Amino acid sequence: MALDNPYEMVLVESFVPANPSGKHGKVHIRPVAGGKYSPDLAVECSKELSRDYPVGTKFKLQAKLTDREGGGEYLYSYFRWPYEVVDSDGI
């Protein structure tokens, strides 16, 4: 059953996971540490964030907490929604 949470602005960042097992692609997106959501939570959003910016770039985007049937919780942001680049210094 999908969670029915509202969309909200969330600060996220790109990173390279230490253990990419079961994940697609080299660069992934996660919530920034110290925010409302754990950095262990996956973020589904536009591939532009992981493809077009340096690893470590921070973004502000609209997302909501949801889940998959038979899977865990994650943050979802529609891939065509705008996002804001907050920091692009990289790691």
C-alpha cells in the first residue's frame, strides 16, 4: 500500500554509494544529513541530478515519502518538476 504523504521541499545531494549492489547507475541521490529524512533513504527524481552535475552537488526539490509494494520507503519527486541547485562544489 502506498503511503499518502504530502509533497514538501527537501534538500538532497548526489553521491556514489559504497555498495552499489542492487542499484542502477554510479551516482545516486539521497537526503542531506541533518534534515528531516535519513541519508539512507533513496530518492527517485530526474536523472539530470546524477548525470549533469558533479558528485556532491546539493539540490532543493519537491518530494514526498512513499513506498513500494514489497519494498521499503523512499522519497519521490516527479522527474519533470523543477529543482534548485543549492551547492555545486562537489566532493
